Amino acid sequence: MLHGSNLGTCRAMARQLADEGEDRGFTAVAAPLDEFTGKLPSDGPVVVVAASYNGKPTDDAAKFVAWLDSTSDDLSGVSFAVLGVGDRNWAATYQHVPTRLDARLAELGGVRLVDRCEADASGDLTGDIESWSDLLWTELLTRYGDPDAAPVAEDSSDRLYDVRVITGPVTAALDARYEVVPMTVLANDELVDVDSPLGRSKRHLRIQLPEGVTYRTGDHLTVVPDNPSDLVDRVAARFGLDLDLVVAINPRQKTRRAIPVDRPVTIRQLLTHFVELQNPATPAQIKVLAEGNPCPPEKAALEALTETELSLLELLEQNPACQLAPADFLEMLSPIQARHYSISSSALLTPGEIELIVGVVSGPSRTGSGEFHGVSSYFLSRLAAGEQLRARVDKAREAFQAPADLSVPVIYVSAGTGLAPFRGFIGDRAAEQAAGKALGPGLCYFGIRHPDVDYLHRSELEAAEQAGVISMRPAFSRAEVDGVKYVQDRIAVDGDEIWAAMEAGGRVYICGDGKGMAPAVREAFKSIHRGHGSGDDQVWLDGLIAEDRYVEDVWAG
């Protein structure tokens, strides 16, 4: 099970498939693609789980992909299957690397076991993977299974008891899966004027790193959040549960789709720490609710529902006649997922602690009743100094690191909380300047609503600008200046300066909204090329991307 993964999603899926393989009698290994560069095994199946990063391989797959593209090796002895993970919001590069891997392995003679899976993070990701996995295991057991194999014998020991020592917190097994450790919050402050009608809460968290944990400026913090108590209470109310009742959950299959819990827990602990309660219901889950609803109007409404943003809990609250047992509800829930945040501090200035800028997701409930809160951002927003979260540091892609040569011009482009890594980079530049080193040009384009409402870390950034560390180029969507509303507008105005920076070998970093801002910024850069350069503007931009001189770290809005 070979993975290409930057933030761990595909790595976790590869490990999950390896666990499932072990459960079916295979000897399975999960490893990065790069570890098998030039040496794909031919004595068993190879399953590739891969994603793209702006259309390029992830850091742990780059060597493998380069080898696969250039080799003329005969791979006719290799049987393979490819699980591609992507997001249709990035239409230009959607499934680019998985498609390339699948096609190239076949071109070199490899035997495709099943058709490539296109798992869409903006669609039914779990359903896509489960359907494909069923096909994969059917094919693997048909090809490699032993029809004469005897069932695994039960333990024949005459011992009365199996003794197991349980240590650590109630979340120990979950923490081990995500490789997270406790970290202590030092401060949690509001960055925005939330009393303004334009103000949307954004929190500034300072977090102490445990002994031995380090980070690089621009890295990510991966957090495993807890569900809020009011959401847990709603589940209890819907099913009539006693939240203090203790339950023992024993997975019947060795799979990462199962909740990682290694001890009896209360229902409150189970619902708080271990499961996702707000994921949109999948078509398969909607079908189950419809089949179990004896009320004709509710049943018809559910049968007519093909997709929804509502969660299972919300659908159950809207359709009270649904007959779903608590155990069946649990079966339909996914284990809690980790969330990723760009670190906003400078490793040169504060090596022992990290900082985050967290945009708090909240608004009217999707059902029209009450408030909706994003699980992770709400969890982080409510942490007080001295309290702990469970997290790990993940390295950012190498391309998303500041150039080693400080004279290289840098252009940072962000909106809202996308400022986070650039605040860290600016801190690094300040530290380098204080050490007597000369800095090349630095431009920071930053989209916000209003200078008096949500100009994040304004005094700090303006002080850096006055010291010559960076040139701030804010754009105010609700306080336009000379027709400049968004960052792409400001970039267009500064076209001559940006072109000069790019001609001098400049590097561009984009962070934030990938659905609206990032495509608009790409168009703005292409427009600058049309006005100053020659040749095809898309070819020019693609060249910058290939050289890691135009790098995006963006997400769907």
C-alpha cells in the first residue's frame, strides 16, 4: 500500500487498506511511494493511494513519479490498482497525479487489477472509497486467495482470562492513530472587531510546544477537535440516551473506518471525542433513513433527496418518524477527522511555541433553527489559557518554504486567515534583518473587509513595513480605494512592480481561499504577463509552477 501524501490523508488511507488486507490474510505494508522508486514488487499486488498538490506529486512521491515518467523498465510483472484522492473544486489539476500514475504503470506493462478510483473530497469521499475497496478486495481475493485455506482457528488456550493493561487518557487509541500529543494553550485572543456588522471572529492562539517538538516557519498544525456539548446533547435527546452510561465498543473488523477506542467509555465521551456529528449525510445514508421511515410524507421527502448539506442528526431531527437504533446510528458515523491549520509564527523568533489564526465558522443553522458552529474552529475558539488540545506538527511542502537566498524577491498573496504563514515568513525576515542580513524585495498582498475591523495583526505588520522588512499591500473589499476591492485588483495595479520582481527571479506564494481568490490571482498574473511579456500566458504560469516559483497552499471555501 504505497502513498503519496503531504498532510497525512492518503497515508492514513493506505494504512487503512493495509489493516483491511491483514484482516483478510494478506501480509500488507504501507509506505511512501518514494521508498519503492525503481523497485516495485512483482510478487504481490501494489495499491497506490495518491493525491496531487497543485497538479504536482506530493513530497513523498516526487522521486517515484520522476522515475516512473522517465523509466523504460518492463513492469509486466507488476499488478496494480490506483486510488486517487482529489477535489473537483480544482478542475484544472483534479486527479492529475493519480491519473498519470495509473496510465504510466499500464503503459509500462503493469496489470491493472481494477479501474482507478476518483475519490472526490467535495463529494461522497467515503462512499467512493468504500465502493472501490469492495471491488479491490473481491479482485485480490479472486487472484491471490487460497480457496482451500482453513478458517483461522480460535484461540485454544484453556486460560480463563485475557489481561490487558490500559494506560493513558480515554483518547489514547485515537491519539495514537493521528500521532497527536497534548499541547498547552498560552493565550487565546480575538483579532477582529466582532461588534462591527462586518466582523467575523478570528482567534489568535499561542500554543506551547512539548519538549522535543519543533517546527519550521510555514508548517501546519494538525488538530483533533472535540464535539461541543450542545451537539452531544442533541444526539442524546434524539435517541433518549443516558450520556453517563458506559459502553464497550469492539470493532469486528481491523479497519481504520472503525472508531479507535481501546477501553469502555461513557456515551458522552464517545460522542465528544470519537465521531463526526456534522458531516453531510451521504446518499447511501439517506436511503437507509428513508427505508426505515414508516411516515409516508417523511419517507417520500427522504426518497426524493439525492444529496444534502444536512447531517444525519439534522435529518433525524427533521424526520422524527425515522426508526434508527443508536447502534445503527453509530455504524453510520465516521471517526473524528483531524484538521489542518497553517502556523502563523516565526520559528526563528519563537522556536518553542507556535501561533495560529483561526477563522471561527458560525452562522444560522442549516435547518433554519438555532446556530451552526464549525466543529474544529469552535473548539479552538473556546480554549482558555492553560487548557490543552491534541495536535501534531506537519511539515509544509518543501516548495512552500522561503528561499534560502534572502535577496530573491518574494510576493505573498492571501485573504483572511490565509495571512497565517506569511506572518511567520515576515517574522523570519525581521529576525534576519536584525541579524544584519540584507533582504530582497518583499510584497505582501492581503485581502480583508475593512481596515478598522479585520486587519489582522495590523500594528505588528505596519511596524515591520516601517522597518523595511516587508511592503504591505492590503485590499479592503468593503472599503474600496481607487477601485481596488480584492487582492487581484491590487496586483493588477502593481503590475509593473510585480513584473520586475518576477524578472529578477521572484517567487510567489498564495495561501487562503482556493475557490475564488486563487483562480482570480492566477488570472491577474497571466494578465501582467500579457502586458509585459511574450508568448502564451498560461504556458508562462505553468512554467513558474513547474519551477516552484508560483506555489499555492489553498483550500476550498
